[in-house]
Amino acid sequence: MSRKKESSTFLGLVFVEKISGFILLIVGIMLAYYTNTYISDLGGIGFLLIVVGVILAALGLIIFIAKTEQD
């Protein structure tokens, strides 16, 4: 019975990992897009925010597509 409980806990963690990766991907894309849209209003920090958005999107994509293995 404990093996079944471990399996359902593992599936729950995989689900949370995929959802958090997807959310991070969406936030990164939105940050980069809206920063690019209003780059003239942001001044010098606009480029930095675009870079942060792209990094967040890349990390979200990596988390989302990573395969999680159970021992």
C-alpha cells in the first residue's frame, strides 16, 4: 500500500512541476512581449527586462519539457 501512495505522490509532484514550468513560460513570454511593446517608456531598464523575460521563458520551457523519472 505504501508503494501506491508513493506513486500517487510522485504523479502529484510531476503535475506541479509541469504546471509551474508552464506558468513560468507564460510569465516570461508576457514580460518580454510587454517590455518590447513599451520599450521607449522604460528607458535603459527595458533591455534588462527583455533579457529577464527571455531567461524566464527558457527556464519555464526546460522545466516543462524535462522528463522526470521515478526510481
